[in-house]
Amino acid sequence: MRSLACYFGLMVLSMMTVSCDKIFGEDLTDLIFDYGVIEVPDKALFIGNSLLLGNGTFGMNATDSLHDYHALIQERFLAANPAYTDVKLSGIAFEGCEDYAQQLDWLENTLRPRLSADLDLVVIQIGDNVNTSKKRSAFEQGAKELIATIKEGAPNARIVWLYGWYVSSRVTKSIKNACKQYAVNLIAIDDIHKTENESSIGTVVTWAEPTTQTVKYTRYTVLPDSRLQIDFVVDGKNYTAKVRATSYDDNPGTKLLTWQGYETITTDWHVASHPGNRGFARIARHFFEMVDINWK
């Protein structure tokens, strides 16, 4: 979505903002080089931010680990090639680099150990968190260094760059310049960032590991199937959600309900601005539209 609105969200693996400089700058469009048809990969590496790992082991804010863009791409590759494997790597620290020394440290000590000659595909999905002047300045060269390092450490891999759910024109220019220099396909996903493709307040997320959440409620009900139906308010608007809980504790004085289990409720607007299942499905679909793969 080409917007002037700024988002700022804090999660363990996510610190993402919408840039306010989009109005001045470079349009983000697909940049596709004709590689010809490529084979279904045997081994891939995904380098991403909160859209890849923001919900711990999967993308914020898919409802579970089977519905982010990575899982949908992986599912299709596995259907065509049961031997397919991949690895996910957080690139948030690289997005946060403010100079070349920091970038070099990440490239050499975090990225390079994950690179190998048997990699067939590398998907880069970072840039959204490059959200300050220092980060953007460093990223102009850093985007090129990232691709150069991948090409050196994984010389047989096709490289695809997915960008950007949250867009900055200066970052767009840096990514486009790097992709042009190294003939890397750039797949634009900014047009997918529309309200109907975002997550929403009240979305229930199922986590891979047990977790705990506390919500200030207006009322709650214990349902016959052991779920909790919780009514709550965010910014003056009423919401209702149902979660399965293994146990719970109610503080009637503060109206704070804490439960344990595998399900949590999205109550933060910044988290809700991430893709929902529909948005992730659109991202995966656009990936396959832009990458010419031999499925036979």
C-alpha cells in the first residue's frame, strides 16, 4: 500500500515501520530477468524479517505455522519434490546495521555459515525495517554486499528478493540497484499490502510452543468445550475472541485474564498491520507468478 501512514511495532523478532518518504521516491515494481525455466529446488534458504519469523517460528501474523508465505511456498515445492529442504534465517539484525563493519560481521558470522554450493534457491525478504537515515545510508551498499556474499557462498543458487510490505523509496532504490547490478529478480509485494490482506485485532494465533497471554477484559465466559470467550476493548472498539486454554487465572479487581495454552489473541494494531492468511497467500501466489519453475 503506497501510504504516508507510519507504523511502529515492537515484538521479539519484529520492529517494523512504514516509511514516510514514499511520496518522494522510487516506485516499487517487479524487476524480472529472464533466467529461463528453472527446476524445482532441492535446497533453499529464506532470509527474512517478521514476515518470516515474527511469530516465533513463523510469519507475523499468520494464524499458524502452515499459513505464512514460507509455508505455502514450501508446501508446493515439497509436493513437486519430496526431497526438498529449506532453512529460515532472520535478517532483522542486518536491517538494523548502521555501518559497513556491522554489516560485515553479520554477513561473515551469521549468513556465510548458512551458505553452500548445494543451495538451489535463496529468497531474500528484508528491507522493511531499514527505517532510519543511518540504516538507509548503510543499506545502499549493504544490499549489494548481501547479494555478493550469497553469490560467493552459494554460487549455484537462484536469488529472488521479495520486498516490501512496509516500503521506503530510498530502500526501494537501494534494492533495485543491487538487483540490477547482480541480475537478481525483485518481486514487489507492496501492492498486496491492502486492508483486506492485513491481519486484524481479534485474530487468534496458534503457536508451536505453549505460551501465556494476559488481556484486560470487559467480560469472559468459559465455554462447554473448555475454550474461553473473551470480550475486550481496543481504542474504544469492542472485540470478541475465543481461545483454547490449558489453564487460566482471573483477577476480577483489575479485570485481567491470564491463560496458558497454544493460542493467543491479536490485540496490537501494529501486529495486526502484518499480513493475515489471505495476505500471505497473495505473497506466495505472486512469488510463483514471477518465478518460472518447471513443475514436471
